[in-house]
Amino acid sequence: MDVATSEVAGARSWATRREGKQRRMALVSPWMNGKFLPQKKIVEALETLLVPGDRVIIESVQKQADFLSRSLAKVNPKKIHDLKAVIWAIARPDHMEIFELGIASEVDFSFAGPQSLRLAQMLDDGQIKVNSINTYVELSARMFVDLIPNAVLVCADMADREGNLYTGANTEDTPSMVEAAAFRDGIVIVQVNQIVDKLPRIDIPGGWIDVIVEGDRPYAKEPIQTRDPKDIKELQILTAMMVIRGVYERHQVTSLNHGVGFDTAAIELLLPTYGGKLGLKGKICRNWILNPQPTLIPAIESGWVESIHSFGNEDGMEKYVAARPDIYFTGADGSLRSNRVFAQLAGHYAVDLFAGSTLQIDAQGNSSTVTKGRIAGFGGAPNLGSDARGRRHPSAAWLSLITSDDAIVRGQKLCVQVVETFKAGGVPLFVETLDAVQVGKDAKLPIAPVMIYGEDVTHVATEEGIAYLYKADGIEERRAAVAAVAGVTKVGLKSTAKQVKALREKGVVAYPEDLGVRRTDANRSLLSARSMKDLVTWSGGLYEPPARFRSW
């Protein structure tokens, strides 16, 4: 290297991000006591620590950094504007307010169920730019590649005087978000419920944290996978019976993940009763990737379940989880250790089956929760419901989907869409073309926001029967199989008796009688618990449902 080259190399700073962070932190240091910021200074601190155009991650799925998001919505838009937001779940009104006020202008997100209608309207009005609709684990990965944050706003249960954090049962996404910022010179801002002298355990070291502020109230939590058994209908019970018999038993499914919904809750509540009558205990549904949702309590207490690793906690399940360390992943302090990234990876690579629901399925089996006027996003379903091409370990279920006798073949993860042919209000679930196609065009997205591609869907189960799509020979037979279980929707009405007969004989479609399931047996008396109070009883009083689920 010559002298001139050396001088040029020496003139360049290789620590611009670090230097920028140091300058920002120096501006708020007069207000701070070590890592701790007074609550009343949070808005002013955000106006000082952030600059226009920053990429900011806001924690929000089950636990939500709501004090920080509410505070961000109060900053002066003349000072802080055009932020690039990354939000796993757009769940709160203040998440939308930052775009309405111009504080943020664009977003990468995964789920927007509670704000799906408002998001769709704001997109139409040009108040927000959606860069991409991601899966949860996709956002987690992109934080370390092209969505590296300038700041993260996260939450934790407690901090000690040195700034170490205890995240308790609701660890979820906090460690990955903090790491993405802390080791790339982003600013880590944490709201905590409590500041204590000693933590039950240290989940995140204080050296990774920059600013800690005590929230004005405990951070918000949403029990997103809790379902009340009283709302499970007999059609859902019938479908659940068919799934247990025609999928779980047939394919010897031992490891699995269930999506959010009453359809899968019905399956869980039928395991001790219907599954028990079939003699399937110990043979299916042993190892789960699932939140500690209460509808699995009867199966746990009946000895069906060996292990559960969780994406997050379910409010009210803390005492039950602490009392069942043989089942859940818990710390020595007794609290759950949840981790969305690990659970998503396990759900993608390690389990045999994903069973979930959706808002629309087209004639080829593609599905989406993005519909006209509603952009709900996907959550983790696209990862959990897609076949992991990198998987190499075999299992009976994975191998059971091999349909070729070639020398080089691979198995496939089961992806089961469990749905009713019509949604509330008589809206058909099966459609010729997904609304997502037009929504994607209107939003100027480069691809249609499909949740699970038909090529990954191996089974579609409705109250009519089960379509074994992995057995279909070509696209036309696949469409015929979907139509055979689509009921009296426009898609289903294209099915003919002759086609259905041939598909049933070939085993591509099975109706209840083909599976040995009696329709008259599908009633609520078959559920192992028919109310939240029943679940409390099953738990020995350990489960404490949130107030909105209490009717006694």
C-alpha cells in the first residue's frame, strides 16, 4: 500500500453509526441517571434520540411496548417525521396515529388484524406506504440484513439497577430486536413495568440496553390464542373429528403446530374424548409448538402431551405453566421462557404438521387473509405452513407424503387448512380468485399478498370432507378436489357427482362416511371442556382467565 492510498484509508471513519449514536446519547445524558430516564422526559427524549428517516422497530404482538408507542405518537412531527417503521403486529390505534401525523411514512409489518380495516383505508388515502407484508420470522431475519434498526422500542417486566432485564413469560421477540440494534449501534429503548434490586433471572444483559423508562402502567398484553369453548360449533366439531381420523391418525402426526382459531381449538378439546375412543393416546399429538393456550389443558391433564415450546405467553396461564415444568419450557423461577424466533424455526423445520385457518381459499388451494377492505397480514402462517425444503430428518408423517418411487425423493410437511365453507354472514370462503390479487395491484405491491401458496397445502378440511391435495394428479384434479369440499360456494358448485365419486374411489377426497366418522356424533357433548370454567376446573384452579373471558 503506497502512502497516498494509506492516507485515504486513514481518513475514512469506519464507526459512523457508533459515533452518531454517541452524539445522540450525549444529548439526553443530562436527563438520565445511568441508563434510567424519568418517565416525564420520554417524549422529549424520543425527539432528541431520533432523526427524520430513522428505521424504528416497535415491539408489538402479544406484548406491546405501548407506553413507548403512545409516546412516539406525541412527538412533534416537525421535528420527527418520515420514520421507517417495522412493526410485527399493527395492533394499536397509536400505531396508526404515527402515520396519520406524518411521524412515520412507511412500514414493513406482518400482522394487522385489529387495525386491518383502518390500514386498508389509510393505504387507499395515501397516508401510509406498505413496503412489504412479511412473516414474523422473516422480519426477525431482515433486522440483521436490510431492516437494520436505528432504534428499537421494546418492553420487559423488570429491570434491575444495572439495567439487566427480566422478560418473564412474555420474552417473545425482545432478545432478537435488542440484539439487532445493540450490536449495530442502534439505540435500545425499553419500557419496564418495575425497577427492582434483584431480578428472578437475567434474560437480557444490561450492557445491551441504552435507555430504560418505567411505563405509566404495565405493558399491554393480548391473549391472541385463547379461545372460549362455548363458541365452538358442531360443524367445527365434525371437521375436527375428520381431521383427527383422516389426517392425524392416518399420517401418524406426533409433532405439530396449530394456528389461531376455533377450528383447531376443537381438535385440541376432542383429543381426550374422541381421540381417546380411537386409542390414539401416545400415538399422535405429543410434541407441540404452541402458546400455552388453555384449550390444550384437558389433553395435558389426560397425558397426551409431552412437550410445548411457545411463541409467547397466554395471559392467565402463568400459574398453570409454572406447575407443569415437565411440559413447558420454564426457568428455575417457574416462569415460561417463550421465544418467537425459536418457535417459528421449530414450526418450520421440526414439526410434522401445521393446521390453521384463513379468510379465503381459491380454486387451486392458495389462501390469504388479505381481502377487499381488510389487510390483516399473515403472522407466522406462511412459515409454519410452508414446506421446509432444507429439512433432512425423517419422520413417519413426513415420509407418508411421498408419492413417487424414484431413487431420490423427499418427504413433505403436512399443511392442513381447516375451514368452514362459509364465514359469518354467509360470505363464501372459497373463491375463484383471491381478493389479495386485486389488493396487491391497488397497493402497488410487486407480488400478490398470498398467505400460503397452494403448492404447500397438502390437505383442505371442511365440514364436507377432506381433500388430500398432495395426491392430486395435475392441476385439474387438484381443482376438482378443492371443489369437492367447497360446499355450495361458486367453487363447490362446479363439482359434479361423477368427479366426486372418482376422487373418493382414488382416495383424493374423503367424506365423513369414508373415514368412519358419524355426523350424528358431532355435538358439543364430545368436547372435553365446554366453557372457560370447565378449563379452570381441568387445571385444578391454576388457570386464571382474563376478565373478558369470565362469565361466572
